[in-house]
Amino acid sequence: MAYDEDVADRLREAMKRRRGITEKKMFGGIAFMANGHMACGVVKDFLCFRLGEEGAAEALGEPHTRPMDFTGKPLKTMIYLDPPGFKKDADLKAWVDRALTFARSLPPK
């Protein structure tokens, strides 16, 4: 399995009742798109969030985060969040909100 279905289901639940969200298979996992822009996703048993350069730099100072380096080169606009960082539903929702705020700040595709 390329990604943890339980983690994916939790992320799907956090996306419920939000407008303009689509799910797409990407990077061996799944991604959630807001108005055509990737906001967040699941890889293995951890999450990734697109927060923009400033948001990602700020987030990397928080517990359980690390640079997203899917290709071996860290992406300046995205982070990985390890499972302890989204153990509580409220924490997961807060990260999703941050990613959706950034994705929705971009012009629709």
C-alpha cells in the first residue's frame, strides 16, 4: 500500500463539507485540491501540506514537521507532518485550514 488508508480517511473527513475540493492520486499517495491547486495530501502514514514559502518556513519551527523532500530536493512551499502532529482531530483540522487558506489564495485554475 502506497499510503495509509486510515490516515486518508481522517483527511477525507476533515475535508467534508468544504467547497471546491477534489481528490487526486499523486506522488504515490493522494492529494486534495482546492480550486485546482494542491492543498494537502497523504504519503505513506504522514501528511503533506502546501503552505507557501513563508508559511512552510514558519511551520518548520513547529513539532513533528520536516521539509517535504519527495524528490530529494526540499520544496520551499511544502512540509511533511508526522503522525504525532495530527493525532488529535483538532490539530489535523488546524493544519488543513492553513493549507486551504494558502491554496485558496491562489488564482483558480
